[in-house]
Amino acid sequence: MLYFTRWKAAAILLTAFIVCLFAVPNFLPSAVVDSWPKWAQRHVVLGLDLQGGSHILLAVDTNAVRKEKLEALRDDVRRVLREARIGYTGLVVRGNSVEVRIREAGQVDPALAKLRELSQPLGGFLGASGQRTLDVGSDGNLIRLTVTDPAILERVRQAVDQSIQIIERRVNELGTVEPLIQREGTDRILVQVPGLQDPTRLKELLGKTAKLDFRMVDTNVSPEQALQGNLPPDDEILYGTGAESKVPYVLEKRVLVSGADLTDAQPGFDPRTSEPVVNFRFNTAGARKFAEVTQQNVGKPFAIVLDNQVISAPVIREPILGGAGQISGHFTVQSANDLAILLRAGALPAPLTIIEERTVGPGLGADSIAQGKLSSYVGAAMVVIFMLVTYGLFGLFANVAVAVNVAMIFGLLSLLNATLTLPGIAGIVLTVGIAVDSNVLIYERIREEVRAGRTPINAIDAGFSRALATILDSNITTFIAAAVLFYIGTGPVRGFAVTLGIGIITTVFTAFTFTRLIVAYWVRWRRPQRVPI
Amino acid sequence: MRLLRIVPDNTKFDFMRFRRVSFPLSALLSIIAISLYFFHGLNFGIDFKGGTLVEVQTKAGPADLARMRASLNALGLGEVQLQEFGAPNDVLIRVAEQPGGDAAQQAAVAKIRNALGENVEYRRVEVVGPRVSGELLSYGIIGLMVAIIGILVYLWFRFEWQFALGAMIANVHDLVLTIGFMSLTRVDFDLTSIAALLTILGYSLNDTVVIYDRIREMLRRYKRMPMPDLLNASVNQTLSRSVVTHLTVSLALLALLLFGGQAIHSFTATMMFGVVLVGTYTSVFIASPILIYLGVGTGRDALSATAKDEKDRG
């Protein structure tokens, strides 16, 4: 156990040295590190609990996705049956299905054949399993089209992908450093924005679908009449925003131009009233449609609708041909700016709900860093002194090994670009305890072997070889716990699992190689007549 | 320099005799812990219960808890708990989960921010909606189960099944007592508590495994020694190591407990209890003597004889 070939010793020292080197960028100012090659710049990332910031978990509203899908399906059924000139009644959405009753029994089969064409094979690897978007069945002259669960799931997944891109654009507008936006599970999006003091604005930007429509106001019916039940089937009642949230408008359901046709939106001021406004510009198709509509409807009011709320309903004074326009509607400078951001980033395919939020202010983060540092220094100092008092020279060896161990933990954390959290610091402190334990196991074993009458070199050799098996066993059990914690934990807790797990790996490495190497060189150098522990 | 010997060489404590005391004692404590859990309950934090937690620091002078409480209670958010947190100007506000799903929680936070105004610094805001809290709890429980089973399987491979079973009984005993401790002290039971429990699990096992390793070694070496004597010898031989290790870990934890701050206080306190008090006691007084009852070492001669035979043939 105490004999090392020269190349093996070199390999051990080199490995430890290189791993420790990776920790270096953490202790240098970023101005120095920035000029280094990318691979050398890896460093430990401070968790949100240490540097402050917001962690926000969003969920795509699956019910909204389902509802939208079912309504689109209902419209498709209507279109298909009309085109095929098949008479029907009672076209409704019921549960997960669209139901329709065919008037004449003889037309049920042709209707079924036509409606089956609406069902498509699911894309991707699901397509191979033969699954389709719809189950189409009939019961007498009732036809039922059920949207399959995989189809909904696929749609939710797409919605998440699209939403991530849109959220990225929105968050980037906040000008924050290194925001993290990623998918979690099937229907969730995790947004982490470091260094954000007040997440209110971020949440406002994330919480809005930002679906913008331009629609005509139906002037044939007054809102009062409509509210009393005289609502034409192609119209709906929507309300104003903010202070006008009680003001009803009767709007056509038909969308003239939608936010998808916008190419740009910028906050500005109305030159006449100097009120904050949002200036927008349509793409070619949008501009043509908008020009057409405004030409036909001069003198009539139209409504600008955002997320089913009417922002404003101006009267068309003259045809708008340039493809550019202005939205005014009691904006503040901030809200005009936010709306412009939202319009530029585009509408979310489905509403998002915030299901978890954790925000740490910079003050608490700084305090936590200070407490983490203080407690680790004090903890380390006490352990170092205790080891020196208990094992003397070998205690010093152990302390050197533990120092290398901690440096290697930082090196590995940097290499993995891992996140350091306050519980993570606790994990490192605990690792110091565990790392010391491996030395204690070895030394106690050596003491025993000495008592059993072995010569010093023999005792040291036997002490190492017998203790190492125990060290491996005891560390693997702790490692299993750390691995489980990594999988179930989030945020700070995961940080604890990471440092604990890495700490166990470095502990086993140093116990098996580094400590042994130090002791081996000492034995070769001093040829001890008695073991000083 | 004379080195510190905390435990003298060649101790000969009769630990196994204590099993007549330690087993009933542990059984009693476990029953108390379980009753605490059922009748006193755990103080579930927002991770598992859902709701809102806000930590604020007043900008001018100590916080006026009564006034803050009055203004927050006027919001109609149900029960609002206020608590001084570490310093007189630091206040922890807990609001129970609001009915009405995820969006309602966010609305509650907005109301709180409005009510407290600009006179406070928001140090921490945590909002956990009903969907997430349910998942976190089930993940936590599944995680504990998976860890216990994983460790059990590992031990089963490395030792005989009796050792694995003994370690597991010892483990569950540790967890039960620690949960009792958490119930008694009313510390917040949240994700960090699960982290603490898992660490206690790993650490206490670490200790048990060290002793088991020695027992296994002794079983191979002394084929005719009566089990209680053999177990006693094993525990005594590893006693010095146990004491030294626990002292170093306690020192590290003590530093965290004293200087680690409020954020990890309940975490370290739980760990201190679990690792230092229960873990040590368990590996010596429960995990080792239980092997007698699980039948380790009975028929050793027969076993080793077969092993020898196989070796000869191989």
C-alpha cells in the first residue's frame, strides 16, 4: 500500500493539481479571466439565494390549450360539413369531444369519411406508434370526435417551445445578466433571473399572453341591448382595461388583423396630447388587410383588443394605408414601454400561470455569503486544530489532504459550472467533516495495528489497506443519499446535493491517493522507528 | 508533543448488555416520536403546504409587529403569521395558501406588497402554488423511500442480508426520532428538512457501516467467539474512531449552527440532532446488538466450511 511507482505518483499529483487549477478563475477578478480561452473560464455560479434574484416556475394552462384545440376542431367540423353539404344539428363541445348530429341517416357514413380526414397521425416518434390526433366514432346519427391525450400533450409541448422563445425575447428586454429559461417536464418553463430586486415587472411581462387583435365594433347593437340578451351570434361582449374595466363593448368575433402581423412596436408620445402611446408597424400582408378594412369603414369605430380586453376603440377617420399606426389608451410611460416589449416579442400560444416563485433580495444574498464564509472558516479552523491536537504530524497530513480536497471540490464545481447555494456551503462544511473521517479511520486503524505489535511501516501499510475498504463502503451509502437528493431537489437543496456528492468523490480520491502518497513519502524519508500517532 | 487520546486504548465496555435498556428505550422514544407526529404534527412549511412567505427588513428602526399584523390582517388573506427573524428589524410573514388556485397566490403577494409599502426591504419572497406543493411533498417522500431502498440494496450486496436489514431498522429508527424532534421543536418542515433527513440517513449509515465492516472482519477472524463478545469487541475497537469523527463533524456543524445564519438554522439544528445524537447512539446501541436477534453468526462454522470447500474446489 505504501509503494508508488514514479509515474503513478506523478499522475496522482498532476490530477489533483489540475483539478485544483480549475478553481482559480473563481478567485480572480472577471476582468482578468475574460481574456482567457473559453474552457478556462469555467467557474462556480452563485445560486439565487446567494446573489439574489428570482426563480419563477410557469405552467402552460393545459385547459386553455385543450379548449382552444376543441374550439378549432368545432370550427373545422362546421366547415367540412358545410363544404360537403351535409345537414347537421347540435354541433357542440362536450368534455374532450366535439359532438354533431347528422340530419339524415344516409349521410352519416359520408360525413364520417369526411370528418376522419381531420384526424392526422401524430408527428415525431409518436407517429410510429400509429397514434392519431382524433378518435372519430358514431352512435346512430351522432358523430363524436375526441381529441386524444397524446395530441393534447403534443400541443402543450409545442406551446412550451414557442413560449420559451417568446419569454426569452421578453426577459432580454429587461436587460438582466444571464437569465436562465428552460423547459421543466412537459408543461412547465423555469425562468431564473439573477440580480433582480423586484420581480413585479418581470411577472407582469411573463403573465400576459399579449394576444393583440384589431376588430370592428358592432354599431348595430348597443352594449345595453347586447347585455340584455340581444347579442348577435357573430358578436361578443368585451370590457375595457383598467379604470374602464366595467365599460362593455360589442365586438365582432371576426379578427381583422392580429398581433402576429406586427413587425415592430415602439413606445412614443402622441404629438398632440403628449400622452404615452405605442407606435406599431404591420408587415406587408397586415398592412394590406388593414388598409382594406379602414378604407371600407371610415367613420366607424374599431377596437384594439389585448388579451380579451379593449385597450381603445377609436373611430376610423381616414384610411390607414402606410401600414403603421398608434395605440393610445391611458398608458403610463412604463406601461407603454411594456406593451411595446410584449408586442415585439409576440403573443404566447397559451396563457402561462406562475405556480412557484422564489425571490431573494440582494441584501439577504450578501448576508448569506458572509454567513457562509464565516461559518466555513470557523468550522475549518476548529477541525484543523482538533486534528493537530489529536494526531500531531499525521493530523497535519490530514489537514493538507482536506485542504486539497476542498480545493478540488471547487475545481470540480467550476468544471461543471455548478451552482453554489447556502445549503451547498453547508455541504462543503459537512464534507470537511467526512473527509476528516476518512483520515480518522486510517489513523485509528494504524494505532490498532501498532498495538497489535506490528512494526511501524507494517502497521501503516495494514492501516491503509484495511481502512480503505471501510471508507469506500461508508462513502457509497452517503453518495446514494446525495444522488437521490440531487434528483428530487430543486434550487438550494440541489446545490447541497451537488457539493455533498462531489465532496464524497474527492474525499475518496484523496483518501486513496493523496493522503497515502504523503504518508508514503514521509515513511521513505524518515524511516520511522515508531508511529507518531 | 503528547497527543490527545479522547478514548483510551483497549476499552472493554459491555455495550451489548445495554440492549436490554436501549431497545425498550428506543421503542419508547419511537412511540413518543410517532405520537408527536400524529397528535402534535409537523410544522409544514410552504414547500409542502403551499402559500406565501415574505421576509422583510424595516428600513427605519425595529419593526412594529403589531401594526404590521393589523395592516396585513385587514387584507382578508386568512391567517397571517408574523415572526421576528434573527433581528428586531427582520420580520418573517407567512400567509396560508389562498383558495382559488395558482393565480390567487400571486394576487395575495401583490396585496402584501401594497400593504407594506416602501418602508421595508424585501429580502425574500417565496410563493408556492398548490400544484407545486403537492408534487414537492410526494417527491420528498419518494426520495426518502428510494434512498432507503438504494442503500439497502447496496448493503445487501456488500454484506449479508441481516446486516442490510439491521442497518435499515437502525435507519428508520433514526428518521422516526428526528421527525419526532422536528415535531417537538416546531421547526419548519420543508425541502431542506428532507435534505437534512437524507443526510442524516447517509451519515448515520456511514457510521453503522464502519462498525459492520469491523464485525464482518471479526466474524472471519474469530469463528468461535460468542456473538455478544464479538460485537462488543467490534464496537470497542471502533469506539475511538466514532468519538473522534463525531467530534469533528459536531465542530463543523456547530460552526454552521452558530454562524450560518437563520436561513439554514433549522437545517443545521436538525442535522446536529440526527447526526450527532441519534446517529451515534443508534450505530452502537441499536444497529450492532440487533444483529444478535437477526441471527448473524449462527451457523458460522458451517458457512465458512462451505466457503472453504468451494475455495478448495476452485
